[in-house]
Amino acid sequence: MRAVLTIAGSDSSCGAGIQADLKTFQRCGVYGVCAVTAVTAQDSARVMDVLPLSPRIVSEQMDAVLREVRVHAVKTGMLWSEGIVIAVWRSLLKYRLPHLVIDPVISSHRGSRLLSRRAQKALVRYLFPLADLVTPNLPEAEEIAGITIRHQADILEAAKRLRAHGPRAVLIKGGHGGGGATDWYYDGKGLSALDAPRSARGKLHGSGCILSAAIAAGLAKGMPLRRAVRAGKAYVSREIRHAWKIGTGASLARHS
């Protein structure tokens, strides 16, 4: 059994964050372990409050897991503070963990800030150079790259700027754009479109978490990066098609 570590926030709706990651790992056939960075009060529509944990307890969670479990891939989600980012960076170096996938969670879909400005700079400086893949959505790619994305040429420029910070590849998620649900993969050899039709069921709460978790699971099982990305894209597309509409916000994945 391969194991994957997720380092992210807790979501009380269980549609995103640690809960979504662990469900995805289970469905993808890997064993999930976790380090919680923050507790959120949220539902399928909005984040009401956030209680971040200390960098010390985040490090201790990672130590507790990594002393006895061999981890084959890691994904990060909501990290919140500069101190947590640096604590994660130190642990990644200490344990020499393979196959890092970064979902650079900056804010909720309604604009609640989930990563401080100082933490964003630390994420790019310390964690991007360790990553196999970074998976920003369009607003996150714009903010980190410092450009406005309107056309495909802008996507390529943003991907180049993000990859210049050190990750092996970049996947810019197009769900916030118009038209189909096209994501863009860039590994320095050209920009590739990963197409999928936009579902009539609307948005899926935690889709970015689920995608990055499925990619990390694929890497843990030995898939090449590009294949893991395509498998992750196929997984989240299935979840969107079969999602539950439970509350007043976005639909929730079944992981069935």
C-alpha cells in the first residue's frame, strides 16, 4: 500500500481540504495521512471563520506520521501563515519526501483570504522549488505571476513565470474561465490543453483539492507526471458529473 501525506486545512462541510483529500486518496487506492494547518467553519457556500494552528503543532503532526509511515507523495493545500509554510519546508527537507504537489490555496471562491501575503511569498520562495507540480486556478495564477490572463498567450506567460520559481511543471486550472473546463499543463516543453466539457450541474466544492489529491495519488503509485495529471483530471470530471447537491452552495463529491 502506497501512502500520501496531505498538509491542509479542515473543512467542516467535508467537501474540500483534508477531508476531501483523504476521501480521494481512499478512492484512488492509496493510504492517506495528514497534518492539519487550520480548522475552518464553512459550508458548501462560504467560509465563516478560520482558526489557524501553530507551526509547531503542524511540524509535530508531520513528525508523528513520518517517523512510522513511508510516504510516497505529498500534497499541500491551505497553509495560511508564513510560519506554517516554513515549518512544512523544513520537514520536507528533513524527511526528503518525494513527489510534492502544491495546490496554492490563496482564497475561497467567495474571496475569503486563506493565505497571508507574507505566506504567499514564502510559498513561492521555499516550496515551489521542491514541487513536481503546482496547480493554481486562474485567479491564483494571475496573482502569483503578476499578470492579467485574458488569452491563451497570457496563460503560457503565467505558466512560464510560475515554473521559473522552480516547480517541474505547472497546471493552470481553467474552471474560473468561460467555455469548457479546460486546464493548461506546462512543463517547459510546450503548453498542453486538457479539455473537459463544463458540467450543467455547476461548481463542485473542493474541486481543486480533489484534483491535486488525485494527482498526488497517481504519483505515489508510480505514474509519470503527465499521466498522473490526466488521471487526476478524469477523476475530478467524474466527481463533477455525479456530485450531490446538498446545501445552498456548490455541489459535493460522492467519491463513489
